[in-house]
Amino acid sequence: MLQSISAGFVAAISGFATSFALVIAGLIAVGATPEEAASGLLALCLAIAVVSTVGALWLRVPLAIAWSTPAAAVLLAASGHGITFSNAVGAFLVSAALVVVTGLWPWLARAVTSIPKPLASAMLAGVLFPICLAPIQAVATLPLLAAPIVIVWLVLYRLAPRWAVPAAMVVAIGAILYSAGTGWIADAQIAPQLVFVAPTFDFFTILSLGLPLYIVTMAGQNIPGFVVLQSNGFEVRPRFALVSTGLGSAAGAFFGGHAINLGAITAAIMAGDESHPDRAKRWTSTLTNGLLYIPLGLGSGVAVALINAAPTILVTAVAGLAVLGALISSVVGALEQPEHRLTAIVTFLVVASGVVVVGIGSAFWGLLVGGVVMLWLGWRRRPKPGLGEDTEKPDA
């Protein structure tokens, strides 16, 4: 049992340390105040704790729950588009509602999974690409602070890949403390509070933020999470997983949280053989993982104050290292079908451009333009037989 508990501990610490900076930066990018960002991080941790605990005790399977890292990247990519946080919360709620509906009505699940992989993967790659450039830009502008972060990440990626990003985050915290001094401590909330955010629903924000959040959460997190569980011999009812994470996301949204979903990397830690030799006992790892998110969430006020005091490029650099693996997977997924490579590249370029047209962000336009290009290139007129050509198929 100690082995299973330790797997849950490793999954919680590595999952939190890997991307909490990205979540904070993403929430602030769409208009959250430091207090609202701390509330959002705490709300996500509490939602993860509740859904993980209920799922583990009820289903007795290692149902790994995490916040949506790709969705946090979508938030960060929306920086500078004039989105208010109340509108962002409205988009969070719409995304959560779509996840719940997906769990209740299988036809929507089939519609989401039928989105061509080159389009969904290229959209995610376009969102992640500017963020993944940040480590290079940080080394160029702040070499003394950023270079150690990248070097530690690279060394551990070779020796202990699971700990590469958490270790880089530790080095980044050291760099932030060195550059910020002690002034940030006065702004830290030792005991963060949940701050209610009244949602407002803006059509353009829903299209440019809510819909991409839903797509990347489903395609980038939930579907891979199901695959990991199935590959380890666990059959999970999609209805429970999607409805519970959708409701958890909706509850967290009222306090600033963007989305929770099935984990993929953390699921591999807690559902695999290293969690427990007996498959029937691996659910205790997710129970441990969920409960640990409560004390981790209580540190959200300090985390936000620290990240808020850091140079923006340094925080984005760590976020870029955290999502580099997701960028690789999305690029491979976008380009693996030769006949759709042009469509994928067009989608990627439109999304990566960051254009905003009639108040709608580039993620939506990338999907739309990519879909049009795919339909146009995929449409073929059936050739008419020419003079003297046989209109019948030759015998095999």
C-alpha cells in the first residue's frame, strides 16, 4: 500500500509543480486580479480533490484528475485581447457545460472525436508554439536567470524525465527570489480565500475562448486519459468521468478556476505497474493524489504573489518547458497524415498568428479556416471517362 500512496504523492507534487505557474499566468492573462488568480488555483485544487476522492472511493479505479494544462495555455495565448475576467468565467462555464453534455449524450462525444485529428492537433500546436518560444527568448534577454533553468531541465530530461520540469520550476523560484528580493512577501495571502466571480456571457469570448477550451480539454486531456486507463486494463464509464469533471469545472469556474479533466501523464503514474502490483489496489494512489491537492491549494496565495513578482518572460519560459511535450505530440498528430499536412499547417499558422477578427481569437479562426481548406482539398470531382476510355473497372 505504501507503494501506491507514494505513486499518488509523486503524481500530485509533479503535476502541481509542473504547471501551476502556467495556470496562474493564464488566469492573469485573461484579466484576473492576484486575489482572483489565487482563488482560481485554490478552486481547481479543491475540485480535483473532491472528484478524485469520490471517483476513487466509488469506482475503485485510479481515475486521475488534473487541471487542464492545454486550456491554461489557451488562456495565456489570449493575453492582450481585451478579455475581461467575468467574460472569461462565462466562457469557462460554457466549456464545462459542454463537457457535461458530452458525458450525457454520446452523440456529442462522437461529434467531438470525429473532429479531424490534424485540425485539433494543429490548433493546439498553434496555441503552444508562442509559449514554447519563451525559453529561447528568456535566455536571450535574461541569460543569468533563465540559462540555469533550461540547463537543469535539459540535464534531468536525460536522467530523470519525470522530474525535469519540477526541478526547472525550483530553479526558477530561486531565480525569482533572487530578482524580486523580499518585497513580494507583503502581497502574499498566507490563507487564500475563494473569491466569487459573477460570470458574464460574451458571444465573441465564448467563441474565441470557451470553444477552444472545450476542444483542447477533450482532445488533449480527456481522450488521452481514457486511453491510458484502458491500456492499463481499466474500464471507466465515460459518463461518470465527463459529468463529474464537467460539474467540478463549473463549480470551480464561479471562483476563477478554468477547467479540470482526466489526467494523462499522472494517470500513467498511478494506473501503471509502478503504482501497485495488484491492479485492484491502485485506486488508493488517486485517493492520495486527490487529498494532497488540498494542502497544495492552500499555498495558492503565496504562489500567486511569487509568480506576480517574477519577470513575465521567466514565468512563460517555465510554462514553455512544461508544455513542450504537448507541443511535440500535437505537431506529430497534426502532420502524421500526408494528405492533410497542408491543412494542418494552415490551421497552425492561423492560430499561431494570434490574429483577432471581429473580437474572436485566432484559435477559432484556425479551426474554421483549416476546416474550409480540408473540405476544399478533400473534395474531388469524379472524372468523366474520356473518348475511347473504358467506363468499367478492369477485372482484378
